[in-house]
Amino acid sequence: GFFIATGLSLHAAELVQVAAFPNQQVTGIAVSKTGRIFVNFPNWSDDHTISVAELVDGKPMPYPNEEWNKPGPAKSHFVCVQAVYVDAEDNLWILDPAAPKLQQTVKDGPKLIKVDLMRNEIVQTIPFGEDVAPKKSYLNDVRVDTKTHTAYLTESGIGAIIVVDLVSGKARRLLDG
């Protein structure tokens, strides 16, 4: 299960289990400023059923809605989500390398998605072409600098750092290989 530290002090923290996923692989967890908890499950097996969820009373509820979590066109549905991250402005970022079962990327699938947590709506989708996410790539993690409007992604399939201008949506691969 997931354990979250509560009651932090200089001396000790109490660990409280907030959820358990006995048959699912979880690769990301993000906590909003208001304490909302988001998790993601990559599409690595035949029994994959949900990609991104908000924990509600310890149970994963599809987020931001059921439609994004269903199979469908790669541009408008999750393919294989690897990471979730909450930025300093309390937006949820979802990184989809779109490489199910750790195979090659699905055409039009690799993307970075911004969700406004106040409205629970997707407000930005940044797609990545093969110049940023080649077929054998695997976008792995994301951090967002809200002051410079820049996202930094690790890519562990071939190996690279991806730098994304969040205003223009333009991305570039650095340290390739």
C-alpha cells in the first residue's frame, strides 16, 4: 500500500496507510496543496484497467474522468501513464510515454497533460513527436518550474533529458544517449 506521513514534527512522523493496490503496479503519486491524492498505473500488463486515479476514501476513481481512462484515440486518451506531479500552482501534470508493456511508443500518444485541479479539467496537452519521443523511448518522470514555465522530463528508454517550453509547447532532447 501507500503510506503518507502525517503529523510531521522535528522528532517523528506518524505513517498512515491511505490505500493498497495488491494487484496493480503504481509508479506515481502526487499530493495537492489541499491534500488530494493522485496515483497512476502504467499499462504494463493485460489486466490494466485504469491509468490515472484520485484516491477517494482509499479507492482509486478514474481521473480526470472515465473517458480519458478508456481505450481510444492516443491523442485524447491515456495510453501508458508513467508519472503524475503537482506543481507549485497546484496543477496536476500527467506524463504519458505511450509505450504500453514497455514496447515502442504508439503514434500520436506521447504527451504531457496539465489538469487544473480547481476545475478538474484538462487545460493543456503537449504532444511529443518522434523527434522528442522516438519509438524506443520511454518518458519516465516530470518536474515543472512554474516561474520559468518549463518542464523537465527524464527519458529512460534511450536516455535523454527533455526540456519543454510550456508556453509554446516546444520540446527538445538534450544529452541524447
